[in-house]
Amino acid sequence: MRSNLITIVLLNYNHSKLIPRAIDAIKNQTLKPYKLIIGDDASTDNSIEIINRNIEGFDWITLKENKKNLGVIGNANELQKSVTTKYFLSAAADDFLLPDYLERAEYLLNKFENV
């Protein structure tokens, strides 16, 4: 099942060793996000290759590659422009979400609509 409320934006810069764990944690959520948008901030390691390998076959996951390094805030701002849901979660490549994180978040967002 997928959320209609929450998109996750995942920021990456030269974290090829960590990004698979972050992507897997999102792919394995009990409630999938509406979209996962990964923003690579002009990494100089093999992040792009690793990300592409880990998102193949998942049509709700997209990769946006910055041509030049925008920094954390610039990358986050650029990704936020692609969000169409009411809420979004900004995460970093070294973040790890517990399997029911999104399910709990959506439950609370629905329960407390004035959040």
C-alpha cells in the first residue's frame, strides 16, 4: 500500500556505501511513500550507479542528478519543487527509517489534522 499524503526526498552526496541501506529502508516500509525522489548532488563517487541499480523496477522512485553541487540546502530546495503531496519527509543518505515509520507518521497526520 502507498501513501497519498507523504513523499520522501532523499539527499545524497558521495554516500555510495550508505545509500543502498537508506533506499532499502524506504522500499521496505509497511506503507510506501507516494514517491521517493532521490537527489544526487553531483557526487564524485559511484553513487549514481549504485542508486540506479537499487531503484530499477520501482516506478514510484525517481533520481534527480544535479549537474553541479548545490549543497545540502540547495539540493533539498531543488527536490522540494517536485513534491506534489501535502507532506514530505527530507532524509539523508545516512538515515535509516524503521519499517513502520511512514505508517505511524500518516496515522498521526490523519489523527491530528491541524499539525
